Amino acid sequence: MKIHADALLFDNDGTLISSIESVNRCWARWAREYGITAEEFARIELHGRPAVEIVADLLPADRVPAALARIEQLEVEDVAGGVVRLPGTRALLESLPAERWAVVTSATLRLAEARLAQAGIRPKTLIAADDVDRGKPDPQPYLLAAERLGVDPARCVVFEDAPAGLAAGRAAGMVTVALTTTHRADELSADVLVPDLSAISAQATDRAVEITVAP
């Protein structure tokens, strides 16, 4: 299968890299510190959402700023040894011109840069939680990425592992590719479904990128 696009937009955690053990470890510690019960925490969708939304779901508004700063501190401090590149990431990104792709993450800029640097990934264009008013599943993060790359949203392909991110890509009018790295296939709604980025290759031309999806 082939897809023609002007730009490729990648979620970070669960798509390019995995920090799932670090995420679970840090949020569990944070929940204990803030007196969140296991039952309360289990009801919250954690993956693919901005931390500010997760914290706001669990705590009163007056406690959110300090609690948000605390989870960011915990996660940044846990980056070393807590981040690995997922299969196919390096080969795919190295095949793309810097102006043809972007990372679009629900993490803060500080945390995203720390995780990407740990994995040896340095995008020219990075959209983080700090850049938008509304996070995934709202389309704003992906629309902003298309704008900064100077491309038509309809000519973008989104690579995501989480339902919230895939919903954002669909709402932005983009082709969506789901990776089954963190969710089961039956939990994901996308145009294309792959195990990970090792199933994707790309060939850039002067005008576009030809994406090949392995059978």
C-alpha cells in the first residue's frame, strides 16, 4: 500500500519512543503524593492526553499548578534510562528531509525535548502542550503542525498509538496510521493499522513523500 503526502506528523510517546514504564512509575508516585486512590486513578485515561487535563480531572483547580509542576519534575528526572526508541523510528526519520516531518506531542516542551534528546531525535518542528490551547483529541495540535510546515492538512499523514491522538488527526482532516504499540487493534480507529514504524518506509521527492506500508 502506498500513500502520497506532503508531511508526516508523529506522536512521540508510544509512536517514536516508549517511556511507558517511566510514565507509569512517575504517575503512580505522583498519585501517592497527592492522595489519589488507585480506584480514582484507574478511571482516568492517562495515555495520549496533556498532563494538565489529567491533573485537572483529579484535583481541585487551586491545586493544579503545583501538581502539574510536580509531575513534570518527576518525569524529566526519570528520563535517563526510561526512554527507548521504538522499532523503525530511526530508519524512517533518517529517510525524511527535516522540513517534511514534525513531532506532535501532548507532553510539555521541557519534557518532550528531554525525552527526544534521550532517544537521539531532534525534530526541526515540535508541537508540544505549551503551544496549544486545546490538546488531543482536539485537532488544534495537528493543524498547528501543518501550518508551521506550510502544508495543507489534507496532505498530512498522522502516526499515532492512542485513540485521543487518532481522533485529533481525523478531526484535522488528515490520513491516520495507528500503531498497536500501546493499544489493541480493536481499540484504534484509523485509515491504516500497523504494528509499529518498522512497517513504514518513505521516499521523499522535491514535491512530496511516497509512503509505503508493508503488507
